[in-house]
Amino acid sequence: MLSLFEIAAVMLVLSALFGWVNHAFLKLPHTIGLLIMALVASFVLLGLEIAFPALGLTDTVQSAIKQIDFNETVMNGMLAFLLFAGALHVDMAFLKSRRWAIGMMATIGVCISTAIVGTGFYFATQLVGLNIPFIWALVFGSLISPTDPVAVLSILKSVTMPRELEAKIAGESLFNDGVGVVVFTIILAIALGGGHGESMGVMDVVELFLVEAVGGAVLGFIAGWLAYKAMAMIDEHAIEILITLGIVAGTYALAGRIHILDHHLSGPIAVVVAGLLIGNKGAEFAMSEKTRTYLFGFWEMIDEILNSVLFLLIGLEILILSDQLNLTTALIVIFISIPLVLFGRFVAVSIPLRFLGIFKSFTKGAIPVLTWGGLRGGISVALALSLPETVTAKPIILIATYGVVIFSIIVQGLTVKNVVQRTVDPELL
């Protein structure tokens, strides 16, 4: 059995190797290249296992990967730092001017998509003989509906689009993962039954949302403000970088420990708000030019390193999922899920924008770009893996989630640039 250090060493070595190969030969966007190579490596291992079962290569790699709790690693490890790094570079003033569109897509949009995808997944799986209870189909809808900020922000680096559209996609992705986790928590509690899940009414849902989402935002604002004040008092880039590290880790951990009315605060929303405050007000008023250069450079490196490891892990997870369902069933589930999730996304984007379009105009091509650019990623996989092993629908939900995520990152990620060029006015690019 490998030690934690040895597992981390393998992940970093593979990330560096695959990253070099991609940059030198494939020339794909960094994270997509890593994901594709990890998938290829996984399929090669599975092929070798079939051809030469005596080698036991797949078992060895599987045992190492199983030591990594993907859900714990992403949700209570990488996510806090990735969200902060993403929020740090977002222009809050520009974000604020699009707050209604971002807010509606990150809340109402997630709920609309959850309902459409969940309902459609239920009826589609019934038609092909997979008897998934309706509530578990809704669980799938809730975990696959939020766009993934890590995947979205990573792809945005390689795509030129109007600033207004970029702000909507980035802003929505930063906030709707926190909202999505709240919706997932509510539906999962109902699905599992027992406790407060059986008697959860409208007021219980409102209470949970207010505590987690609003409470998380308040905590993030307080933490960001304290960091801003502390950084304004000194001019030492090493200490100021250390302050941001402490704020990210401390705020995320504290959010999980603060319980109000039996609910904890949303860590993702807290670090996003703190990152927006430090990256805007802090960068303008509390940092010297030297500190800004070092601090933003440091967080760009953190972002790149963690992104590399995360997308590598997503690619290698196929080794764990390979024995969940037979190939035919898995393909049927994936082919059902992908168009369904895209349709849910289209409706979830169209309704808020068309409603707000009554009061103001939006960039031409906003709906197709927002639909195709709403990538899914590690958060959805982590939530699917967090389902209890006793849930009979878990294998189907896992395969559906993984299929959508892989399609989203590779196919949508590689073609979103073409969608932008085809639908947006060239003068805006």
C-alpha cells in the first residue's frame, strides 16, 4: 500500500509528464490534454488487463486510486483553493453590473435544470428498463445541474469572448456550485428519508438555503474584510500571501464547523466572497505593486497545479468506475444523459435571460454560448461518489455523471470557441 506522500508524488509526476507531452506535441488546452491522456492511460491499462490478466496491473493501480477519497479530496481539499484562485481574478464591479442575470442563473436556473434533468432521466431510464426511483433521478439532476467553476474558468483562459458573456459564465459558475450543493443536500435528505428528511417542508428548505448560502456569504465577507484590513497595515508580500492561505483554509474549515439551526454554512460561497473582496478591494487599496505581482502569481500557480492534479484524477477514475455497470448499459445511460443535461441547461439559461430581456438587452448569442459553455467537472463527480454505497441507483448515477463530465470537458471545452465565433457578433470579439 502506498503512503499519502507516495500517492501525491505519483500524481505530481504524472501531471508534469502529461503536461509536458501535451504542451510539446498535442497542443491542447492544458487541463483537457491532461484529462485525455489520463483517460487513454486508463483504457490502455484496462486493455492490458483483458489481454494479460496475470499481470494484475489494473488491480495495482486501482488499489492506489481507491486510497484517494475523491469526494473528500475535492470537496474538503482542492475546492477551497481553486474557488478562491478563480474569484481573485474576477472584476467585482463588472460582476455587480450583471448580478441579476448571474443570480437568477445560479439559483432559479439550477432548480429548473434539476427538475428537467431529474424528470427526464426518470422517464428515459424507465423506457430502457432501468428502474430508478423518481427521487434518485432528481438527485442526479441536482448534482449534474451546477456548472463547475474549475472547468469553466480553466477553459475561459483559452477562449476569447465578449467581456459581458465572460462575466456571466464565470460569475455564475463561482456561485452556482454552492447553490447546487445546497439543492443536492436537500434532495438527498429527502431521498434517504429519516431524520428531518421525511418532514422537510417549504420553510425547512428556505431555512437551509438561507443558513448555508446567505450565512456562507456573510462569513466570507467578514473573513475577506479582516484579511483586507490586515494586509493594508503591512507591505510584505510573503506574509500577505500567507494571510490569504490562512483565510482560505480557515474560512472553509470554519464554515463546516459553524452550525445554525442544525445547518452548517456554505464553505464554497464563503471563499468565493472572500476571494472577490481581496482580489478587488484588497488589490486596489491594500497591496503594493510588488505584493500584487507575487500574490496573483502565487495563486495562478496554485490554480494550475491543483487543476492539473484534479483533471488527472478525473481521467483515472474510469479505473474505479469500470466495474460499476456492463458496457452496453453504461453507454445507454451516457447517451440518455448528455442530450438531457444540455437541454436542461438550455432551458435554465433561456428562462432567466428572456425574462430579464424584457428590461434590458443582452449580447447576441448569449443563450447558445452560455448553454454550451456551462461545463461540468470534478464537483459533480465528487457529489456522485459521496452517495452511500447502499443506494442501488448509485452505479447508474455515477456512470451518467462521469459520461456527462467527460463529454462536457472534452467535447464542449474544445468546441466552445467555435460556438462563440459562430454566434457572437465578430465586432465584439
